[in-house]
Amino acid sequence: MHNKLFYLLLICGSVSLSAIAQEAKIWKDYKVKYKKNKANPVLVDYSHAGYAYGEVPIPKISKQTSTYFNILDYGAVPNDTIADDAAIHTAIRAAENSKGGVVFIPKGRYVVCKGEYYKGFEINHSNIIIKGEGAGPGGTEIFMQDYMRHDKSIFKWIGPHMFTFRPKELDYDSYCSTNISARPYHVKSNITKFAAEGSYMIKVKDASRFKNQSHIILVMPYNKECMVDFLGEISTRPQWERINEKGITANEIHKIKKIKGDKIILERPLLTDIKPEYKWYVAPHEVISECGFEDIHVIGNFQEKFKHHKNKIHDSGWKGVNMAHVANSWIRRCVFTNVNSAIRVSGSISSSVIMNIIDGKQGHGSVEMTFGTRNLTGLWLDKTDLGQWHGIDASHMAAGNVAWRISAPQGRGFDLHSGYTRSTLYDCYEAYNMSGNGGNYKVEPHHMKGFTLWNFNQTGPAIKNYDYWSMQPNKENPKSLYWGFAIVSPTVVGFHGSETTFVKSSLGYSESLGKKVYPESLYEEQLTYRLGKRPIWLDHVLVEWENWKQKVLAE
């Protein structure tokens, strides 16, 4: 009865919004061009993001649908002080040896990461789900007693996560590397013909090399000739060493639908124009698929006042879940407490981080979507005492990713951590301000073309004349080489809450600044429009999120 009532209220709320908020002009234009099969020069189609490209719900996991590997059967004992790492490791290996299954962690607290050196758990095969018995009161708790000690890292501030999903052949350096185009691909083939944004086909020199591959990566090596295509007629800051010296690099991950002669037919459309003169090539992209992490309360032991880049402990001592090179995978209904960073989705495609909460002490990061294509982070609540230092992040050549219905009212803002990111949607995002951006100034700008900020609600003080492409030093700290967000011609629609104003010349397109627009969620509406009807999972998950959230927060 409660669910039905909430569902009716949800529908009424949507009707109310459509009656009050004005339909965005850019949305009207998008629908006209979509019907005529023409690309919209301003608004990207973000609707392919998420598990199975948003077309079906994430599957329900139960003993009726999956084989369970209960960690109690492998020696784990809840609610004591003895480490349960060995039992969890053994259960994971048993599931992998069976070519799939659920590593089940019953209710209770399980101690892990207790010792001088620990690199966490690894899942290296498809169809493995790590499942608890609920992240709320009386559910499943994974308690990381000590911080993650590690013997190497190619980055000063980055350490491993407690749980990492990745193909076995993928080493640590590969899934952390920021230089995709410099990787030693043993199999690759040059793209030989122009393919426009929105196309489903590319022509390569030798397509036969990819007949046994499920996924490929399209890579554009660094070059300066493409600068106008990705930045437009715009100047770069002098301190941006990488782009000024080497130019731009880009990549997209795609699933192969079929191969026909020298043509590779893609399952989803291209996100950019592919021009052979920029030396684009195709290489295999190893993934594992249908992996999940759900219904678990991950608890770190970070108790200090967070200081950015103080040391590895503050930046990455306690980290939750990393999904590296996965497809159609998910993290859902989890709570992360007293962690430095919660989740990373790296080099992945069509995967979802949905219905999760972070709380406890402020830490470094929230959710990172890096290197990957068409991933979704949605229904995320930041309840940490001061808000995470960095909000939801899309960065490092990420393309076509979406942050959807995010609430971080105390956080510094959303994050774009630099590194040639493009075509990102931040949709129905609530945050204190927009200053949560990161990344070294040498690898800025924070985002190239294709960024959309839709119905953003700013809860902090208004900012006057916010400049998305400032070419002047920071007035408060003139010696700093960090001059604020640098986003190429962003689309800002329905910005509301605080009465922030913008330098108009730094915007690509703006509409309804100071008031929400209809549709409330661009992602939902684009997905509905593409499929011809609203997918039922959207309404189900919105109802489930409200019910689950209230239950978890009731403790």
C-alpha cells in the first residue's frame, strides 16, 4: 500500500512539475531533430548510459536464480575480532571456479584488512556478485580495521580498493594508467574512413583481428591538429603543459554487434566524429561482465579531520569498491562509512552505481567514473559530516557518462578531474557549490565539448559572474596556477537555488537560469524518448530508493 501511494505521489509530482516548470526550448529542439535523425549540435544523447544502456533493470539476485557461496561455509565468523579475509578470498575463488555465482555475506560484522600489508580482494571473472543481507541496521557489515597498505602505486596519492573487479590479465599499472594511447596494444588496426557522431559503423584496415572480441576501444593518439574539433576556437591557459605540448587524446569503448568485411558494426552510436587524419585506431578491450556488489555496509576506520593530499592514508587509506574494465555491472544499495573514497568505475562500459549512501567522516572522493564510456552514477546521497572533498567525478577520457539525481548538500560540488573528459551529463544534481573540481593544472581543462548541467540545485552562497573559462589568475590567490573550472562551452539549463550568475561568454548555451525546467531529468526523458515509452525500472527504482533510504537512515 505504501509503495502504491508513493508511486501515485511520484506521478502527481511529475505532473505538477510539468505544469509549473516551462518546457526547455533546447529539449523541444532536440525532439524535432531526433525525429528527423539529425544530430543536435548542442545537446548530446546521454540516454545510453548505465546497465544494459538503461533499457532493462539490473537483475534481481536470489537463491532461485544463482548459486550461493556462503562465506560462513568457508570459515567466516561474524561479530568477533578475528579477521575473515581468508574465508572471503576462498569463497570468491570457489565462485570463480564454478564460472559464476553469488559470494554471500550474511548479516553481521566481518573484520578485514587487519595487518601490515593488505591489497584487498580481487574478482577476476564474469558473473560474480558479492552480496550482503542489507546495508541498513542489522545487515551485513565489512569492517576495514586498518588502512590499506600497498607496496606500489604509479601515483603518489592512489592506493588499492578493498574490493576490485577486473580481468585477470589486467595489471595494476594498466587500469590506473592515464595514458591510454601509450599502452602497448599487441593487436590494433587503423580506422580508414570518416565516421560521424551518431554512426554505428567504423571501417578499419583489418577487421578480422576482432572477430573473437566482444569489446573494442577506439583510440585517438595525442595530436594538435584536432584541437578545434574538441575545444572550438578557444585559447588554452599557459600552465596547461600536456595539452599545449602534446595536444589532445581521446578514446571510446564499444561493444561489437557484428563484423562485416572491413566494417565493425557497433552496438551503440559514436560519441564523436572519427577522422582518420587524427590517426584513430581500434584495439581489443578486455572486460568481465555481469558482476555486482550489493546490500553491504562498507565501514572504514578513518577518524581524523581530512586534509587533502596530506598523505596516502588521508587520500586513499580506506577505499571501497573498484570496478575496472567491466561491462553491464553494478554497485547498488550499499552504505560507505568513514572511507577516504567509496567507488571507482574505470575503463568500463554500460555499468551502474545506483542507490548508495556515503556517511561518517569527510573523506577524499565519492564516485569516480574514469576512462570509461556510458556509465551511470545515480541516486547517491552524501551524508558525511562536511561532505566529501570531491563530488561525483567523470574524468580522464571518460565519455558519455551520467550523474543522475545526486544529493550532496554539504559537499564542495561536483567533480571533473581533468584529463580530456567529454560528453558528460550532470542531471538533477544538488550540491553546495561547483568548486569540487580536481586534477593537476598541467592536465586541465576539466572538460572538453559536450558538458550539460541540467536542473542543478546550488545549496551554498551565490557566486557572481562565475566563469567557466577564466584566463585570469585566481584573485584570492594570484600565485596559484589553479584558475577554477575550465569547461568548454557548457550547456547550463535550469540552474536554481542560489542566485549564481555566469559570465555569458563562457557558456555555450544557457536557459532558465534561476528556475527549474521541464523535463526535470534529462536522462530519464532522453531514455524515454529513445525507447518510445518510459522504462518501468525507472519508476520502480525511484520508489525503491525512497523506501530503502528511509529504512537505512532510521538507525
